[in-house]
Amino acid sequence: MKKGVSDRIIDVPQASIWYLHHSGFAVETAGHFLVFDYSCDKPEGEGRGLENGVVTPCLLDKDKKILVFVSHGHGDHFSHVIFDWQKDRPDIAYVLSSDVKPKVRQNVPNSYFVLPYQQLRIDDVTVKTYGSTDIGVSFLVEVDGLKIFHAGDLNCWYWYYESTPEELKQDRESFEREIQKMAGEQMDIAFFPVDPRLKEYYHMGGEHFINRLRPDIFVPMHFWEQYDITRKFAERMEGLSTRVVSLYHRGQKFIYEKGERKNEI
């Protein structure tokens, strides 16, 4: 019997992705729900839910395992509200950068504190950590046939208007060395900073990352409410095999299907 379209979709790894805020994202795969760097629990507009940029575990699929990732303890990447989610989902697991540990005010079951260059297995999910050019870690997560990278504060922080030429050289070389450590890693989805505070050098880190590692899709982050920077970066990267997603609002959803990409806004 000829294989139908529905069979093909079932066989292809895919993910639903929501932009939450700044560097925060939710990713739903076949058997898991992942949350990265959740920092803002105030919804965009009325109501609470993913469509408003907030996570409400009581509304999530009870059959899917929830993993929450925190790349570091800066306030724009971390909120203590994530630990309240255990009330609705006591099975939730947390993967936290080691610098977050002193900030945790209660006992957190199913928590893993990590340093750069470690690997751990949580049931059927593999997590690799890489370094950062600021603080904390970056994550490479293999789940349900997908490889998902979240950079945290890993970027080429080229603060040309407040740094010496020697400092700029060191910052750039430090970033390039970190990317080199990932050589050979395959990535389907990558969340990576495109920060407008770097002014005309906003693209430097993301462009180098794409040229060296070629993720299937690249999702800009770390831009606060300056959404235009995501479209500007997407236009700059046109013509490459990596597709750059443009973001427009909190709660924006798009679907990734391995080998066949599309946006759903």
C-alpha cells in the first residue's frame, strides 16, 4: 500500500515553538515540552497561556514530560516562578546552570545543576552543555529526533563603543573558540542572540554561528521588544541554507518540521 501523507508526517520529527519573551521559548515535541530561559510571567494582553507569552503547566498535555532549562541566573533569563510549576506538575525536571544554585530558595526535586562541557541523560533526552562568553552555559538538547540549541548569553559581545581594541580582539577570539568547540554538531533549531545594543555589529555573532554550524533554522533572541532587528537579520542572511525566523510579538507560534520548514503566525 502506498504510504500516505499522514504517515509521512508521523514519521518526521517536528516541533511547535512559541516565542515567550527576550530569550524565552517553549518547544513542544512528540513526547516532551521544553521551556528555555523563562523570565517574564506577565502575559501580553488578557488571559494566560502560550498565545500570550506565558507558560501555564496546568494547561499542558499531561502525557508529555516537561523539562525547564535556565542558562544562567541573570534576571532577563531566570524567574523563580518556574519552581511554582511543580504544584501542577510534580514530575517536572529542571536543568540549571550552576550559578543559579545560590539563588534557589527551596528544595527543588528533579533538578540538575550543570557546568559547561557536561553531558547528562534524563530519561530519553540527552543534554550537552557548552560554554558562554558571559556567564553560565549554552544547551544542546537531543529530544524526539531533534537537536535543539539554546545559546543563553553566548555571543560575540563586540562592545566597540566602550572597549579597547585589545579587549575587542580578545572578546572576538573568545567567542570564536567557543564556536569551534561545537564543530561537527548538527543542529535543527538554534536560538541565538541578535542584540540591538551592539549597534552595527548586532549581526556579528549570529552570522559567524550560522556560517560555522549551519543550523536548519535560526531563531533570534535577546532583543527585548525591538522586533525589527529580527527581520533585519533575516534579510541579511537571505540566500543561505539556514532559514532565519522573523519574530513579531510575544506568543508567536511557528512549526518546525525536519526537512520541511514553515511559519505559522
